[in-house]
Amino acid sequence: MMLSRAAENIFWLARNIERAEANARLLEMGRRMTMLPGSSGRDEWRSVLRASGTMRLVSQDESVTEEVAVNTLLLDEQNHSSIRSSLVLARNNAKAVRTAMTQQMWETLNTGWRDFDGMAPAKASENLESIIESVMIRTATFRGAAEGSMLRNDRYDFLRIGWFLERIDNTLRLLDVKYYILLPESDVVGGGRDYHQWTSLLSAVSAMRAFYHAYESDYAPWRIADFLILNDDFPRSIRYCMGQIAAHLNALGNRYEQKKACQDTADGLLSRLSDLETGEIFQSGLHEFLTEMMSRNAQLSREIAADYNFSG
């Protein structure tokens, strides 16, 4: 089996790449939300920071404008999860395992990683749409380079495990922004603003076309939640991602004939998601379900780190 340090760097390389894209998607959702009629602007941006777990970096008395949110999620070096920090960390992870990177992967990651140096929050806000698009293209190109050039061995398994763990967290947080923090007043649930908020969520995860193929134009909240949580075929749904994690953990276990605790945890979570129906989720509370899944996903990450002797 590959050295634990190398496995850890590849695992976190994937997570940092995915996290950069996740923050771009949060910013995209926030931008779309603030453009809706009746939006207060500041409340939407505050909710985005809450979902990202970065409200601690902003004073409680501070007005959360777009410029503040963009600085926190895009540029802030003190925020180790910002897009800028995530790309720097990903490059550092890649440098530590340079021989594990194919030429296409390294060149994709290494090109333009200083794009955000010296960029002011006001300028970033002015060019937010193009910046979001650039981050998404760069991260997608890296994934494409990995898929098209890596051997299907331990390195590939750890890379994809990192990707899908981070992706689960991102999808859960995006859902939580909409349903719990931005839940509209009862008199507008199902109304025009509610409809546009839910479809903004689909746009933020690049799911509009895929959702239409699954449900056509039935944009009911429970349909969208079902699609993003339980769909077997959409690559950003919680069930799909957990299935991929379980498959790669089991591939590692089978390759070395070593059963790890994290395999049982992933298999258990996948089994639960496979038996679950959307009605059960809404009956017990969507926010409560999302919070529980965030906690379980984080626990699975810790178990993987312990089972494979990651230093952190």
C-alpha cells in the first residue's frame, strides 16, 4: 500500500480542489438569491457565510454585503477554506506528491494559481460571474485530467474518496442555505420567489438539465430535495457520492485484504440512504437530516484518517 503521507496529500488535494469549487457554487447561489424580487441582499449573503461555516470570521455587528461575502469566501487568506486558500493548499498537496501527478494534472493545477493575488474585494465583486466561471472550469479541467490520465490504483481511490466526501458536504450546505436559513414565510411557500430560490439551487449545482430529464418541469421542493439527496444517477447527489466512497474504500480493502472500520461506516450510510424516502426526510425535518448527515460525513472523514494513519 502507498505511504500514508502520500495518501493523505492526495486525499486533501482532492478535497481542496472540490472545496474551491464548492465556495464558487455558494457564491453563485448567493448572487442568484440576491437578484430575486423581495431579496434583502444582506440576509442572503449572511446565510451563505453561515452555510460555509465562516460567520466566525465576520463581526456579528458587521453588515454582510456582497463585498464582505466575496472577500471571505474568495480572497481571505485567514480563511483556510476560501477559494484562494484552497487552491494554494491544493498546489502544496500536489507538490508533496509531484510524482503521483500526471503532467496534465500538474499543469492544470499550477496554471493561474496566483490569479487572486492582490485582487481587491470590490474588483472581485465587479467580476464575480467571470471569476466563478473560471474557478469552475479550472476545477473541472483538473478532474478531467485525473480521470483521463491516472492509473486506477490506490492514488485514484484516495483522490476520488476525497472528492466525494467534500462534494457531499457541499450539497448538504447548499440545501441548508435554501431550506433552513432562507425558508420563506408561510404565505409565500410555493410562490414565485420560493420557486426561483429552489431553481437557483439547481443552477448552483449545474443540475437544471439533469433534473428536467428526471422530473421534467415539476420543480416542487420535495422533488428537488429527492433529486439532490437520493437520486442514484446524479453525480452530486448524496446517495451517489456515498456509493462512490463506499466502492473506493471497499476496493482498497479488497486489494490488500484488510477490512477497515471506515468501510463499515460508509456501507452503513449508503444502506440507510438507499432505504430512505423523501417523505421520511421532510416528516422528521429536512434541516435536522442535513445537520445529521454533515456530522456523519465528518465522522467518516475522521475514520478514514485514523484507519489510514493520516497525520491530521
